[in-house]
Amino acid sequence: MQSPNLFQRISRRALGQILLDGKFVSKRALNQAIREQKTTHELLGGALVRMGVLKPEDLAAPLLIQQHLSHIEDAVKLAAGDRQLLGALLVQSGKITMQQLDEAIAEQKRTGERLGEVFTRLGMLSEQQLKGLLDWQQNQGSPTSTPLRLGELLIATGHITRSQLERALARQSQTGKKLGDVLVAEGYLRRSEVNRAVRLQKMCVNAVVAAIMAMGMSSAASAASVSLQWDPSTDATVVGYKVYYETDSTAVPFQGAIPVDVQNITSATIANLDPSHSYSFAITAYNAAGEESSYSNVLTVAEMQAPTTAITYPSNSSTVAGTVSVTADATDNVGVTKVEFYVNGALAATVPTSPYVYSWNTGALAPGSYTLTTKAYDAAGNIGQSQGVTVNVANDLSAPSVSLTSPANNMTVSGSVSIAANATDNVGVSRVEFYLNNSLLTATNMAPYTYAWDSRTVPNGVYTVTAKAYDAAGNLGQSQVLTINVSNDLIAPSVSLTSPLSGATLTGTVTVSASASDNVGVSKVEFYRNNVLQATVATAPYSYSWTTTSVANGSYTLTAKAYDAAGNVAQSQNSTVTVSNDTTAPTVAITSPATGAVVSGTINVTVNATDNVGVSKVEYYLSGKLIATSSVAPFSSSWNTTTVTDGGYTLTAKAYDAAGNVAQSSNTSVTVSNGTTATTAGKSGTVKKK
């Protein structure tokens, strides 16, 4: 059996990368599936389906396009669709931003170059990427059928058959409608299925765009296929051969493997391999009766997916000095065996296990710019390299200066206290630390250097505050010592409801009152009804007016809360009251004199008034003018008719209840006649009937 050289040379877009580029899955879900693969040894798609991230039919389209991404020409043919301009394609793919596109267009106007030439000159595109995108742009709109066309995707995902598609295409040519509308009208699909297929089509196009952008970039090749060749069997009864292969296993017999029957050919190319797995291959020979020989020797091809690595500290363009902990992340689909750290391209350290940290002593280096990179290796020998991080080495022997600017020395503080410092250095301050009684409170590396300290976390008393400032070289500067007196009020106020009393029945407008006191002072009292804030009173007396007619009759719970300036709060007892508002007006009628009566002298005007709760008063009116009021039954009032001139008058009465409801009687018309029949003052009058 010959070594599979093609396995090392042919590049193919990995399924996981296609799923990411098309936004079929998230990076987090993909990483989880890859981790589970290490245990289950299943295919990536199977792991994603088992996890519930994808449905089986969701894999059909990504697998369909995967086999077309070996070469940039295949990707260009695959991506036929609506025509787009080159700049828009680059922005859509995420290769450049709109700002970079504007800059490139401005540069094009200045130099007269083609836009693509500007992109390559500025390093935004490789020559191969530019060729692929220009070919794609030129070939878009071609009627040639590709797996990304809507009909082909629907067939691939099992929604329609080939014959249904052909009938729908014929119908489309007659009606001029969109293919999706025809498929719905013919009853082949629901509208929701068509909409989902259109979204799938867009995701596939995104994956192809990303593949075109990736081609021509420097990266480790990934396996797509392996070519096998073996010597023919010397057994004359042999009529053919079968190729067995399995992922991540060298044991024979292969468990569950389905062989590829190549008949009497002594070579084979196995395609559609996942470069993130290792593969083992073996050959058997069989005779006309179907009897198979034992396995040949087993050929194992290592997985081809390189690790990923990145420097996480220090950051790009930062200034460092002294001994610096250079840290890196490194991940691999199988496992990272080591990480190498490089300074200006020279190997500086090798770390075999996580955490990947290299202590870089810059003390002996000349000040200036240095580039840090890492390389990560896996057991198969695949190598991933980080992007370079450029830092400025500035060895520094001068300590920073730092002084506390707040609080003031000997200040009495309470509650939240702002601690602030001013710090400077000849190179740069890396961090400032704040201390209380020499115990670290907090540290910050961002100016302005401030900290909001809650002084209520410590007992009242005298404390010292200091600050320390560090630079990147580890030089330390210390501030002056400030003394502060912490005096926090930790005693809550006392509060109680004084009115209305619990159990009271309320009607109309009532005053809700509370008494509150505090060792320092009450800042406010809040009044609640059924736990809903109704009023806030800042000064004594603490009360508010409640118009009970604004609520329904029923039971209510009243409470009060008192606060002091330190934020301490106390709650009163509950007061349960009943609102019973009277909305029924009294009834009222004048019973004497009768309407039409002729009166003289002093007479009694009597009234009959009743109410469902109680009559509070009755008012007597003479031709609209109030002449008397009575508040107890029987309701009667004396009227001296001699105080008015003879003539006709109208008597009316109004009755009130405690809720303020009022009712008015019917008019009673009388005639005053005090001529020769009028009595002398002090004698009773008469009522004459006409």
C-alpha cells in the first residue's frame, strides 16, 4: 500500500468551518460538539444532531456544498446568485469595514487604479482571493444550476423530489411567478417551509463567500481525500477488493465500518474526510463467492486540524518593563502538546501544559519595540501560530509619585466615601492601590484613580487611608497617610401610625397621621396603602389627606416607613381600616304648611327627612334664601311671616347626610296674609285655607 500523498496536499473546507461561516451553529455549540467527539468518536454532524443543535435535514445543505469547496473555481461556480459589486462583497464577508471601503475608494480616485488593485496593494486581499471574487461577480446571474439554488436545496433537504421540481419549473415558465410561490400553489410545500429554505440558501451563500475569502490565505492544509494503492493479490480466485476505513481507531476488525467495493481495481481515492479526525485504512480481497480475506496492514493518517493560539497578555502596543508574564491561550480538537513562545522570531520558551505562561525578563534588553508570537502543537504535528503582539520595552528605575486628594485629613465621614488619588510617572502608571489601616481596599489601572468606599462596613472609629502607585517596571510610590473619623448612624428611626386606628370605618376625606423619631433626625416618612406608596412627607407633622371616595368600599391596610439621613429605615405597625362611603342621598319633603296655604303670624315649618345611614342636618329656604337649619329630628322650624310683606312665597328644604349627599324637597307655595287678620307680635299665627 502506498503512502497517501494527496491526503497531505488537497485542501478542503472543514464541515465545522462551513457551519460557522454560514451561521448554522454558534462557536460555543461547535466547540461543545468537538469536545464530545473525543469521547463518542462520532462524525461532527452526528454530534450536533444528537445535541439538538441541528436537525438531520439541516446537515444536507452544508454537506452538499462541502464537496464543492476544494478549489476556488468550484466555489465561484457554486456561489451563482444576484449580482453584487466587489466592495459590497467584501463588506458582506466581513473582510473589510465600510470605513475601509471608503478609504480604498478614495485611494482609487487618487491613483486611478482599479478597486481590486487597491485592495491587494493595501493587503486587504490576496491575488487568489481577488481573482475568486471577480470571477464570482462576473459569473453571477448565470442560469446554470448549482446546489445553492432554491430547488436544489429543497431536494437535498428532502422537502421535494426531482420530478416535483421539474414540474414546478415548467409551471414557473408559464406563469412567471417565483419558484417558491409555485411550489406553495402546487401544494408541494407550506409557505413556512419555503421561507426556511430561503434562509438556508442565504446561510449557504455566506459560507461560500467566507470560503472564497479564506482561499489563498496562509494556513495549514486540511485533508479532503486520501489516495490508496496496493499490490494485486497473487490468488487467482480473487475477483475484487474492498477498502475499510474508520475514524480515530487503529483496531481491527473495524467496528461498524461500511467498506468501499472497488471491484478489481488496485487503487482508490476516499473523499469527504473530516480533517479534524485521524483515519485508519485496510484492504480485503474477495472471491466470486463473496468470501473475504483478512485485513491487510493498517495505514493510519493523522488528523490535520491545527491548534489555535493567541497571546492574551500583554496587549498589543502596550509598554512593559522588568519581568513580564506573557500568557497565551491554545486549543485543539484533540489536544495541545506544547506551546512555544517567540521574541522577535527567536524561540524563548516551551511550555508543555496549560496554563501557558512565559516569564519574560526584559531587564537586560535594550529599550525598544519587540514582537511576541506563539506556536501551538498537537500530537499529530499540526502547528498553529498566533498573530504577533508588538510591545514597547521601557526599563524604568523611577518610582511613580502619588498623593491622596480625597477625603481631607482628619475628616469625619459616613456612608459612601469617595477616596481619590493623583498619580504620575515618567513612563506610565500601571495601577493604583487604596489601603485602609494597611489592608487593601481595591486596585485600579484606569485614571481618574477613585474608589467609592462604603464606610458602614466597618465600626465607627478612627482609620488611616493610604495609596500606592506602581509602574510597568514594578517601581512603587506611596502617598501620605490620611486620618479619618468614621461616624455612621446605625440606629433606625421609630414610627407608628396614630390615625386612623386599626378597625376604624372610614368615609369621605380622612387624615392619615404618623409619629416618627430618630436619634439623629427623621429625613422623611412614607405612607403606604396595601403596600403601595401614597405620600411622602419630609417634615413633621407627618400626615396626609386621604379621600376615601376615590377607592372602592372594602378593607385596606395602612403602614408608614420612616427614614433617617444615613438611610436607616423602620416600618410602623399595620392599621386595618374599612372604607364605607355613603353614596345614597336622603329623602326630604315639607309636611307643613301644605302647598297653597294662606299663612300669617308665626308658623311651624315641619319636614320629614330620612337617610340609609342618617340625616346630619336639614336646611329651610324661603324663595331660595336660607332662613333656618336644624340637625336633630323631628325637623321643624318657626317662621315669623310678619317679617315679610304679604304675598306669595316658595318654601323648600334640603337634607344632608354625613357623607355630604344632599337632597332637595319639592316646592311648597304659600301666601302670606298679615293684613287685618294679622295677630299682634308674640301671638300665634294662623293658616288659612283657600
